[in-house]
Amino acid sequence: MGDVQEVQLQIKCQESKDEASACSGNNGSVSHDESRSASRTKGSKHYNWWFRVTVYAFLLIAGQSVATLLGELYYDKGGNSKWMATFVQSAGFPVLFVPLIVARVYLPATSSTTTERPASVSTVALLYFGLGVLIAGNGMLYSYGLLYLPVSTYSMLCSTQLVFSAIFSFFLNSQKFTAFILNSLILLTMSVVLLAVDPNNSSDSTTHSEGKYGLGFVCTLAASAGYSLLLSLTQLCFEKVIRKETINAVLEMSISTSVVSTCTCLVGIFASGDWKGLKSEMNEYQEGSVSYVMTLVWIAVTWQVFSVGLIGLVFEASSLFSNVISTLGSPVVPIFAVIFFHDTLSGVKIMAMLLSLWGFVSYIYQHYIDDCKAKKARTVDDQNEEKC
């Protein structure tokens, strides 16, 4: 009986192929060409995706590294306003209007990922407001960390984003823990412990006490946790509230949250009285007032370059993947910090950096395994479709 059914299935498949050949008028040659064309199209899309991901990753790492080094330059040459340092992290949002306009003109609008009704305007506005305030608070924590820590130590502490990202993704985005992810978490935790117990770290900066060094340490860890929470909440909001993942939606969210963050920082600047000392800070800047303004301008621009890379990776891959690529910049900054700011790389710091790299590679390898499994599943599905 099974053999009869198999023969009938083969007959039906052959009849379908004959009908397709008859329609083409070329004994099936057109359908064969179309199959090869579809295969080439899939390959082209695959390579185009990797090209876009590479570009976004470069923008993210370059923007993050340059912005961090310029932030250290601002403090090193006489800048002292934490509110101003936080303000410029989001104040460059008008730059994003250019890609938003281009996306609206040249990219076709796509439908939502579900058939459910879209969220109301008030819900989306409340969402953007909450995320914007979180960005401002997180930026302030980063500013304290960069002020009171050597830039190499600060950058390596930022690699703990992966630890917090895995935790938040587990609870908010149903991320599963594997052996490689756990290995990554352990290695990154060990690198943080090494930095915490290194006696040379607190002596790297002669201008701040050990108490302020400890404050900067805690603030940077808190900022890393806040950054990971922000990305997980962003992904959750796309899935549950906005329900669409287009480049337009990503850019609109980035601009809206940056506007809220910038306004929050402006309130902080005036409420704290920092605005009174900005003029004297600019006049006393070691490199001159013009250099002071240009440093802040380029900090704002490079943070937006980072933002474009970040949201691009969120759009092309996921928030977790963008966080992984963001962590890749952690070993880059200490190297440039040694060159430009004469930071010392002690043996403990080098060991912590190697552990961070090992943890990063372990995390990336898990993504590689997941990608291979997904490709294998897609290949099996394609083969099943081609059989009939």
C-alpha cells in the first residue's frame, strides 16, 4: 500500500512538472533557469546581508571608540561638567533625519509583523519617554565612570554588558543559556574581579581619590547593566508594542528617544546650575575655546555614528547581536588609550583584556552554532519543497 501511494505521489509531482513545462513552452528549461536564478538571488541576498552587517558593525565600533576617546579628551583638557558630557551623547540626533528621509523616500513601507492592531499614539509616546529618560540616566552613569576611571579600565568594564545582556535576555527575550554563554559570563566576571582588585588602577589617575575611583567603578557597572536593559526593552517593545521591524521604525525610535534624553539633560544642566560654569569652563579649556566646542561637536557626531551602527544591527540581526558587537570595541579603546593618554597596561589589565576577548569569542561562537543550525534547517526545508 505504501508503494502504491509513493507511485501516485511521483505521478502527481511529474504531472505538475509537465504542466509547468507546457506553460513555459520549452520542455521545462525555463523552470530550470528560474530555479538557478532564484538560487543566485538567495546567494546575492545572503552576501548583501553580510555586507550591511559588516558596515554597521564598523560604524558601531568606530563611533563608540572615537566617542569614548574624545570624552576622555574633554575631561583630560579641563572639562568637568557631567551633564554636558551626557547631553552630547544624544544631542546629535538631527543627523539621523538624513537617513530617515532617505529611508522614507526610497524604501517601501512594509506591513506589521502581526495582524493585531498597532499600539495607540499615547502608548508609543509613553514608551519613547520612558526609554529616553533611561538613556539620559544611563548616559550620566557613563559620564561619572569616564571622569573617575582611566579610559582603559572604563572600556574593559563596559564589556560586562554581555553578562547583563544575557541575564535580561533570559527574562525578557527568552534567551537560552548554553555552555558557551555560561563560559563567556564566567570569563567576563573574572575580568571584572581582576580589575577591581588591581592596586595599580586607583593610582593611574593622580587627580581623583580612591573613593571617587570606586564610585566610577560602580557607576560604569551600573551603566553597563542599564545599557543591556535598554537594548532588551527595545527588542521587547518592537515585538509587543510597535510590532514591526523596519528601518523607518528603528530610526523613528532612535530620534524620539534622543529628543527626550536631550531635553532631560537640558533640564539637568539648568536645574543643577552647571550652565553657570560652562562659559568659564570653555575659556579655561587647555586647547582653547574653539577646540572645546569642536570636541563636544565631534563627540555628539560620533555617538550618532555609533547609534546608526547600533540600530542597523538591531534591524538586520537582533539587539543581543548588536550588544555583542558593541563589546568587541572594548579591547580597541585601551590600545589607543595607551597611545594618546599614556595609560598604563599592567599585567593584571592585560590578563583582564585577554579574558574579555576569550569571553567575547565564546559568545560569538555560540551565535555561529545557532546560525549553522538555522541554515541547516532552511536547507532541509528547501530540499523538501524541491522534491515535489
